[in-house]
Amino acid sequence: MENNEPQSRLSRREVIKWFIAAGAATQITPFLSFGQNAAPNASGYGTDPKATGIYKPGDFWPLTLTTTQRATVTALADIILPADNLGPAASALRVPDFIDEWVSAPYPKQKKDRETILGGLKWIDQESRNRFNKAFAALVANQQTAICDDLCIQNHKDAKLKKAASFFRSFTSLCTGAYYGTPEGWKAIGYVGNLPTATFDGPPQEVLDKLGIEQTVN
């Protein structure tokens, strides 16, 4: 299990950039609005005059996750996005930090997700104790996977499982949005971004042929 010693906090600018990148990666609209006269712990739409610097938890909005919830988030994120030949585990890219910031932010989308995520974390820990007499973060990998596999089943008839499956989809979406909003995540999917080129040769001929169009720019 991950060492729960606190890491240095992300910079304010980094948090906001991550929100936007994650929103773009998952087609989630972050619903953020920034200007010049923010107050810490703003309610609803806020503004943010100090995007640089590193802040202690609670300086702008109080962070939400308890030690137990954070351990659950870390274990669950690493089941969804484990370390492999394509890239590091979710926790290595600080995805749990992103989840904590996301569910703590005072904006409409994040407030809605907060209820879903916190309720789901409570359910998954209780389900772990019911099945294996341990918290989710303390389970071995195949036990964690067994619970997650059940949440991947479509069309649950049981109302509690259906709600838990909905949480799992939302949580997975947030994790992947955060993960693939990082340079390491870009590498995992082969995204190189905007790179300068000495020449522009246009689309490959096979693409032009498939579309039935002709290259007219030299």
C-alpha cells in the first residue's frame, strides 16, 4: 500500500491546468470561471488572482479526502490504471491528488461529482469489509479486482449495485482524464502534441485516396 506521508502540494496553477486538461481528455466541462478578485474558500463560481505559488490544504478550498478515503482512492486508481510497459501507475502521476482537488472544488460540476465519489468510496469500503473483512486498500489485488469486475457488469438489477456501478464509471472517467492529461499519459497513448516541422507535405496519399480528394497545395 502507498505510503500516506503527505506530499508537497501541487501549485495552484498546476491544479487549474490539470482540471482543464482532464476535462478535455474526457469531454467533461470543468465549469470553471476565473478573474481577478478571488476569496479563499469561495462558494460557487470563484475567481483566482494568485495562480502561482504553493498553498497549504485549505488556503483556497478545504481538501476533502480523509486518510482512509485517500487510501481507497489510491488503491482503486491503481487497479484502473496500473503500472505497465506503457506508463506508471495512476498514483505515481498523482491522480489521487487530482481526485481530492476535484471533489473539493466549489464549482457546480465538482459539487455534483463530490456526492457521487464520496458515496461510492463509502460503498466500496463497506463491500470490501462485507466480503473480505478488510478495507479496500488492504485487500490483495485479486480481491480488489473481483469487486471492480462486478461494477463493470451492465444493467444491474440491484439498486445499490447499479448506483455503485455508476460511481465506478464516474471515478474511472476522472482517473483517466487526470492520467491522460499529463505528459506521461500522453506518451502512453503515443500523443506527441504540436511539434515544429521543417516542411509540410500534406496528408498521406492513402488518406487522400480514401476521402476521394486531391492535394492541391504545394
